[in-house]
Amino acid sequence: MKSGKRKEESSYVSVPQLFFTATLSAMARIKLAYIGGGSTRAAGTMASFIHQGENFQGSEVVLIDLNEDRLNLVKAISEKLAKIHQIDLKISATTNRLEGLRDCDAVLTSFRPGGFEARHLDESIPLKHGVIGNETQGPGGFFMALRVIEVMKGIIKDIEAVAPNARIFNYTNPINIISQALTRNTSIPTLSLCEGPIYFARDIALAADLEPSKLDAVMIGLNHACWSVRHLYEGQDAMPLIKAAYERKKDDPGVPLLERRMLKLASMMDAIPADYFQYYYFKDEILAELQAKPTTRAQDIMHWSVDYWKHYAEEAAKEVPELDPKRSRGGIFELELAFDLMDAIFNDKKEVWTSNLPNHGAILDFPDDLVVEAPGFADKHGVKLLAQGHMPKHVVGLVKMLGEYQSLAADAAWHGNRKNAIRALASHPLLFSLEKAEAIYDELAAAHKAYLPERLFS
């Protein structure tokens, strides 16, 4: 177990303990540029980096964002946390992206063009047309990708100009489409990451009244569309325990509906699902719930974020800041997997972590150039996905459809026109309607016109 990493690491690593001892004279000193360093998640993200700070002693972090006041709050909290934990870390903040990127070794991207106001449109407009709106799924995820990739083009141009040897560690949603576009169209090494395969397994264990640390699960597929291909509890098949839990809880209104749905889906498919599959396998029920809900998820977060920033301002003023998980976006530790991978790569730790990269034969059901999510071996050369074989036939069909959509969406976002974009959107399993795809596309494109290139209107 490596000091400074998440305590559950040995339980949640997605393949059997492929750990090796790395003998190093010193930890890596890197320059990390964090694009999104003034976001609601940034304070927790910096807490994560400092939590692993012994692996990066003497490093530098440049916080980059558009809002100088929020950048300064995150910087103040981060500097105090680093001092308290005796981490030698230089922290700066800037709204000048090009200068912030200069000579960096790693670029962490986690940002949201248009803010949560844009996300509200992504969620609410599809619902008017009878289609689920979500940040990563369906039309909502599609338009988030269009906006993000347009910004990513500028980031790539800046990196090529002032930090050509940098690596991108992407956390910006929808990471599968973003990573598909970048790996297909640029030479900058890009690794996209998501904690999902860790949390999906943990959450199903908790829902089944099992101890998460005793569950050994491997999940593969696409980001937010993965299934377990191994699920052992204390060395034995976990599915009988999960099925028994579903039978106990299926009619209990005191059990959250999402838990019951995931237990049911896991029991039927004999595999642990990503919880985003709820939008497909329980589509009608969830659409009705979302349409009946008075606020969107984005509106909820905007309401909560007022207190987040109040909390950050209060803590920035203290000599000893203490981030409250209940008043921090996503909790205290955010984007921790990115720092696990940075440590593994820059310190040549030779570890296995789940990553999103072009397939190259890792999952036999997908083309080589399609970005998939699977365990990968990380060392100083980067990450190489490990061979996983096939996914189960009874779950792979939907994932294949989402993979074809992912490919079309990435191409439309990078260099396509209105026709390419509508065809990509129409291929998404939540639509299957040219009429709806065209109507939703035109309405969302008009709403987000300030963030999209002119080619997507012609």
C-alpha cells in the first residue's frame, strides 16, 4: 500500500494486485497546469493533490480559470493545506491560459463551458421533447461535448506552442467523447479518467449490505457504460449475494429507488452495471421522474454552489482550513484518480489503474481506435490497456451502439457540420428519432450559439 493514496486502493484496483516495487532516488518534480482551477470542485481537487503531496515534493501547480476571485480562494486554501501537511509545493493562479501552460509537464482538464447555466439547458430542452437530458448521456452529453471540444482545440494549440512534451489528464465530461476526439486528432498524449468503475462496484456492495473492501471487481466497456467481468466477494462469486439482496429489498420503499434498480439490473444481467445504465434499462420511468421534477440537476447544483463558495471563503480566511465534505462540491477529495495516474507515470510506479484510451485489442468487441474503459498498466511510458477478451453477449449490444455514437459525436464535434451532428445525435439509443434529433439539435444549438463554431449551423 502506498502512503498518501486512497486507503481502499488494494481493494479497488481493477485487476489482481499487479503492483511492483519501484526503487527511485527521488519523487518527480512536475509542473501541473490545472484548467478549471477556479471551479466548485477545485478546492477538493487540490486537497487530493496535497494528500498525495509526498509523491510530488518540490512540484508546481498553476491554477487556470476565468474567474480571478475564485482562483484566489482556491489558491489560498491550497497554500495553507500544503503548509500544514509540510508539502513543498509552489502554487500560482492565472486567467492567462497560455502563460499558465508554459513548460508544464501535465495538464489536468476539468472545466465546464457555459457553466451550470448551460448544463440546465442541456437537461431541460431535451425533456420538452420527451428525451432524457443528462450531462453525459443523450443530447445533454452531446452538446456538452460540442462545447468542450471547441475549447479543447484552443488548449491543444497552446500546449503545442508552449509545452509540447506535456500530457493531458482529462476529467472533463463526457470524457469518452472528449478523449475520442483528442486521441483521433492530436499527438498530445491524452488520458481520460473517471472514478466510476470504483464507485459502481462500491455502491452495489453497499446496496447489497456487503463490505466494499471485500469485493474484487473488474469493470470494462465505455466510460459510464461499463459492466463487471469479474465480481468476487471474499474469493467467491458475488452475484448470489447481490441477487439475495435484491429479493430482500425489491419491495421495500425505504430503500432508495436507484439502489433497487441497480440490484435488479445486476441480478438480471449477472454483472455489476454502471449506474448510468438506468437511463436505458429504466428509460420510461426515469423520463417521467425527470419531467415531473420541478428543477434540473444543474439548478440544484447552482443552488448548492452558493454555500460551497461561502464555505471556501470562510476556510480561505482561516490559518488552518478544514473542508467540510457536506459543503464541498463532490466531497473533500476530488479527481484523485488523476493524481494516482500522475504518480504512476511520472514516478514510474508500474501500477494498474482503470483508464480511458484507444482500445488496441484490449476489448475484442470494439475497433482498435475506439476509446474504451479498462484496466491499464501505468509506468514512465504512459498507460497500456490490458487484454480483457469479450464482454458478455447479453450486455455488449447496447455498449456497441454507444461506441458507434461516441465515434460519430467526436468527429462531428471536431470537424463536422450540422448534418454530421444531427446524424450523430440521431444514432444515440435515447433518441432513435430523426425528427426529435433535428428539433432538439436546432434548439440547443441556438441556445449555445456563443460556444459553438459556425460550421455546426450550416
